[in-house]
Amino acid sequence: MRTAFIVVALALAAATCRGRTADSGPDAIEREMAVREARIADSLAVPVSDSSRWSPIAVWVLPAELAEISGLATLPDGLVLAHDDEMGRVGVLDPRKGLLTRRFSLGSRVRDDFEGITLVGDTVYMATSNGVLYRFRAGGDGAEVPHETRDTNLGKECEFEGVAFDAASSSLVLACKNVRVKEFEDHLLLYRVSLTDLSAPPTPLAIPFARAIGGNEWKSLHPSDITVDPVTGHYIVIASQERAFLEITPAGEVVRSESLPDKHKQPEGVTITRDGLLVVSDEARKGSASITLYRWRSPAASE
């Protein structure tokens, strides 16, 4: 029953949906979950404008075990994978209900500097800061899943934070937080690693800071996560240090470059669901970790 208690405790945590029921029995919790789902659905049905994009539709407070939440990735059913920063632990979140539905791991002895997660079909990839890829399948609650590793050999060129799958090029895209290649020191640097031709060298996508930063006041960019918009195929990059948000085409054109809202004190992860839900995770910093939900696109654009 311990697992069920943790899930229920999260379901009743403070969030933007504050309508709590008088009792905490199963029926009351089920009604609360239905209310939350309905409110999220209603919010997503409203057309999105630039003025309303950064108005959150929910903020879910996460349990202590996700205090070091890092990257995010979306499963086909709309649930979200969230991983720990230092241990091979993965939680599965329901963003519409604010629930931690299950958690699994790569084993209690697996420790590394995990900095990103993404999904390729039914295979999960987690990337480390030195470019090592862990490959595995999602497991059931409490499971320890087998995994394989592959070294991209990019550790000398970058310290990475964030990985995403680009279906158009059948490649993983890794975001470079700290560049160690002199010619790209003043660039936002991404590397594409082919999943179909393992012998192909990783290809860099370098965008000059002047173009990536635009009219913002940032002096540099240190990405903390990357995802791919499932509708447009554009790359979405966030940078915790600058509190930056960028939308970039696979060709390197900067579509959007702006600041995240001030409420994000340590934004570490980002993902977009197929129905247009933008999810941003914040690591615990003088408080609890959280995920914030935004409307990313209008309903018609998601069809």
C-alpha cells in the first residue's frame, strides 16, 4: 500500500487546481481526478496567443523522490517520463491529473550524471553529461529494467544537458551545455547522432549566439533540455541559467527566442504532448520540485 499512498498524497498536493474535496476516500479522489482532467481539457481547447502562452494551466508539486528531476519525455499515451539527475531512476507522471503513476529503475547500483531522456518507438534513451547513451524499455512499478550503453565519444567536445529524438533524420539530438570546441565557443551547439547508421560521425548544428539570443539580454546560452515538437518537428530548447526558451528548425533557423516566466527558478526539463501541452520541470530549489503545464498550440494545429 506504500506506493498507493505516495500516489494519493501527490494527487492531493497543492496546485493551480485547488478545489479539494472534504474527504480523501477513493470516490473523492476519483472525482478530483476527473475535475482536473476536465479543467486541463477545457484549457487546451482555448486558442493560444503570444499573450496567453505563458499563463500556466496547472502547477503540480512533486514528491521528494523527484527533487532532482531533470529531463522529460512524453509517452504515446500522454504520460511523461521524468528521470533523476544522479541515479538511474525514472518516474512516470500523468500531467493531466498531477499523479506519479509508477517508477522503475536501471538498478540500484546504476549511478551516472544523467542529463536527458527521450523516446524512440518503445525504446527509452537517457543521455549523460559526457555523451553516453543508456538504452532500455520502460518498466512496471518497482521494476529494475536491463539496459545497454553506447558512448558517442563526444565528451571531449561538450558537456551535454538534454537529448531528443528527431524522427525526420532518425537521429538523437544532444544539446551542448558547455562547449569545449574552440570554433563553436560562441555558438548554441547541438549534435545529431544517427540511429540508423552507427558508423556515421555525429553532425554538429551550430547557431551563433548573436542569432540565437536575438534581442534578449543573455550573454550566453547553457541548454538544460531539448525536445522536438511532434507537429512541426522544430527543436525546443530551454536553458536554466539564462531562463531561456528557444524554438529552432532542424536547419538552424531561430523561430522563437524569449525568456521563461520568472516563476521558473531552475527549469531543467521540457516536453510537448501531441495534443499541445507544454510541460516544464523545475528542480527543487528552496522548496519542492514541480512541473508546470502550458498551452503550446491551438487545438486545430494539433490535428
